[in-house]
Amino acid sequence: MSGYLNDEEIASMNIVEHIQEYVVKGAKALYDADLPKDQVAVTPTRKEFAGNYTVVVFPLVRLAKKKPEAIGEELGAYLQKEVPGIAAYNVIKGFLNLVIADSFWNQLIRDIYQQDNYGLQPRNGRKVMVEFSSPNTNKPLHLGHIRNILLGWSAYKILDAVGYDVVRVQIVNDRGIAICKSMLAWERFADGATPESTGIKGDHFVGKYYVKFEQAFKAEYEAWQSSAEGQRVYEEKQKEDQSPEAFFKAFKNSYFNEYSELGGAAKEMLRKWEAGDTATRALWERMNNWVYGGFNETYKKLGVSFDKLYFESNTYSLGKELVEGGLESGVFYKKEDGSVWADLEDAKLDQKTILRSDGTSLYVTQDLGTAHQRYKDFGVEKMIYVVADEQNYHFQVLFEILKRLEQPYADGLYHLSYGMVDLPSGRMKSREGTVVDADDLIAEVIAEAKLNSAERDTTADLSDSERDDIVRKIGLAALKFFIIKVNPQKRMIFDPKESVDLQGQTGPYIQNAYVRIRSVVRNAGQFDLAKATEYDTLNAEERELSQLLFSFPQIIQHAADEMNPSHIASFCYDLAKAFHKFYHDHSILNAETEAARSFRMQLGLAVSQTLRTGMDLLGIEMPERM
């Protein structure tokens, strides 16, 4: 089969642009008016009205000095005469509804059927980077990471679909006090245990000791509060008869930094790491490698991979060269204590510290250096950062500074901000171990899919490995679609029970539409599709499916423009729903004529190919059986 549409096919299919162009020509011919094309709104006709596309005629009222209904009638007659493919029209108040000829939809389905890559654009020679996942090495991946990973992977797939060369990266947060907490807890409580000796996955193993540290610290702090020293500190530092409960709740960080034995030991470990202490570095490397092995297992389950990994232990010192340049150019200024600042008040971003007075970096300093390093590594013109909306201010500052430093990639920076994921019981807390673990969640949805498959027993003739592969695809589709179908900007509540419901607006529902079509193809045997050209009268369901298929390339572009994979998810659901209705109401193999049978086979194949492409853009595989 051919790859992309040729120019003639594109021209024949792009009827929406033809309508816009001829509305402009009609305005000139009928009313001697110059109507800008961007003021011509052409949208799908609402289902309660006859038609396929609707033109809003109100922008012409002032120019034509006529009532909207009269303009609609005159413009409709003009378009029907001048535009190939418009079969009829009707006017409802200020809305001109256009009926597209069945011959257009028939040709469209033949064009789509002949392609493997319908909706995808050719390479544009431009390069973009997507950063996603970027976990800490003190705990395993959890539900929040899954949303990040799925959004990042979909962003990569969608940008690739519209022609970009996409580099997938992550920055691993592998240093700092949180990492030292896990290391210290392992030293004190593990008694030499390892992931191998315990049979625990590496990232889970290390995360267990991060929780153990927090538990030990909590017990230490509670004991200190009732001690003589704790009471003395309370008496000295309380404000305005502050209750002990309120005081000690607010004093927790100060206790960690000033009084805690565990806190002091963790900070000493961090100091040794920064000084390059051999034993500390060896333990750090050993425990991080346990975590990396665990991460890679989870990434493999989710079907994602990266082109390059950056590590904070390597990048935390980057950015100082850019700071020096910014001082010379006046973008930054230095205070008397030696700290470096950026005055961003004119951009409503306040004063921002760039370097501490002791010359050490902050996260914004590191991110400045990392962005510059990535540009040197890959020459990308766009950088997409997939990070939760808690960091919105950080990225506003980062992007503003890079613009002021006149970096060549500064105009191509984008923060794919997404809402946090909550549980029905509230927010997840890694320190307390109250998270939905990624591996457990994946296992849960696959187990639910396996249970449902056993109840239907539709794959009993397959081998165990074939059934397991189908169950894996169904379970992951349930998980991935549940998360991706939500607009990234919205905070979401993840209900594990609802996520594994295999009915309704779910991934398995869409997979089932695909499987139905593949079953029809298997049962059809040899078939001749040439007769489809003789099918000249489509039913309503066939037109609806054709119009949905026609919109697919625009949906992909829209998703890329907004960095919003939920547009693809909504499209796939709408297409699957429309096909299920068509399948219920109309026979394919026993169609009334050979021409109808041939056309419906092509229509089904076009739907299946488009569903496969659309779901692949979301990182979802399609099974041949369910």
C-alpha cells in the first residue's frame, strides 16, 4: 500500500478548505465584499440538522446589508454550483448547512483504505525534544508518574505524526537529601539485604527504605517533642500562646535541620557525597543502580523508551556559564552578599535568585544549563517539558530568563502542564507510603482483563502465550485510555475500580470495534473491492463514519498544536461508537448488493486502520482477538 496521500488526493479530499475559499469568492461575486478567509467558520453540522458542514453567515451581514437567511440562500446556491462535491444545502437562520455528495465520501474511503499511514504527515526536517517521567531515585514509579509518562509518550507520538523528528529524554533526579535518606535508612535498618536477597524489585526495595527513614524520623520527632529539650524550645520560640500542636507542626523542618540526629546524619551523608567521599559514592551508585533496573522494568511494561538520559548528579553544576554571560549583559545582577538575581517584575514574576551567596546552584540554574546542553547535543528548535502544574511558576521563570538571554531555542519552549492525580481518599503521599504503585496498578488492570476474558471464553482456541498477550493489551488499554482521555490541564481523581471497567468510554471498548472489523475480514475470505465504485447512495451511518474519518488528519494536527492527546482519545471513542452503531444496524458480509458489500468492507478496513493509528498515538496496542 502507498504511504502518504499524493497532491491530487489531498486536493480532492480537502473540501473544507475549498468551502472556505469559495465562501470568500462568493462574498466578492455576490456582494463585492472582501471577506478574510480566517473569518469563514466551517464546522460539522449538528446532528439534528440535515447536512455535513455548516457555514456561519453572520460575518457577511454587515458587508452584504441583507438578512442572514437571504445571504444563506444566495451563498448556498453559489456554492452548490461552484464547488465540486456539494450536493445540496439548507438554511437555518444564520447557518448554511451543506450536504456533501456521496461520491465524495466513496472516493474518500477508497483513498484511506489504500494507505497504511492515513492522517500522518511527511517529515518536515524540524527537530523537537520531549522531556517526561524524570523520577527521583528514592522511590518507585507511581500513579502520578504514569500520567506524566503517558502524556509524554503521546506527545512524542503526535509530534512525530505531524512530521517532527522527536528526541525523547528524561532527567533523573539522582542526588540530594531525599536520596541520602534512603541510603542512611538502608545502612541502619537493612542488615545487608539487597533486592536479590529479598526478591523485591529494585525501585520498590529502595523506596521501602525511604519510607522507613520517614517512619523513624516521625518517631524520633514525637519523642523529642515531649523531652526536656523539646519543651524548652517550645517555651523559647512559640509565638502568641501558640499551642504545642500548632508549634511542632510548623517546626518540623527546623527540627530536621537543627536538632534531629537522623536529619544530621542524612545531611552529613549529603556533604560527603558532594565532597566525593569514596564509600558514600559507592553506596549511592549501588542503590541507584537497583532503582534504574526497577524503572526499566516498568518502562518496558508501559511500552516506552528514551533516546537519552540526563542525570542531576551531572547537570547540577551546569548553568553557571550562562549566569556569567547574563551578568555581563545585564540580564542578572549581583547583591552585596554575592548572590545573583534576575529582576523579572516587569514580567510579573518577581525577583528570582539564580545563584546562592555561596555560589551554589538552584533548580532554575540547573535547568538553564541543561536546556543549553540539550541544544548543543541535539540542535532542537522546540523543547517540551512534561511536568505537573505545581511547577508552573518555575517554568514561567525559566522560559522568561532564556528569552532574555537570547537563546536560539527560547521561542520554542513549552510546558505541558498537567493536573495532579488524586485518589478518592485524597492526595497520595510518598513519605507515608500511601501511593498507587505503578507496577501494582499495571498488574491489577491486567488481572481484571484476564478475569473478563475468562468469563467470555472467546479466546479458548489460542495458546496460553497468545491469550496472555491479548490480556496484556486489553489491561494496558484500560489503564492508558482512562488517564489520557482527561484533558491534561484538569486535575483528576483516579478510581482503581472505575479504571478497570471494560465498558463505556474505555480503551477496551475501542479495541472491540477494531476486533469486530478484523473478525469480519477473517470471515469474508476472498473479496473484490472494485465494486465499491458502483455504490452511489450511502446511508446515514456510512456518511457519519466517512465524515469522522475525514476529520482525522485535522484532529492529529489540533492535538499537536495544543499538546493535548485527549483530542485523539475523544476521536477514537467517537469513531468506535459510530462503528458499533453501524455494525448493529447494517450487515457487511450480507449486504443487499455486491456494491454495498464491497464499499462496507472498504469502510470497515478504513475504520480499523484509523483506529489502529489513533490508538498507537496514545501508546495503545490493538489485539486481533478479544
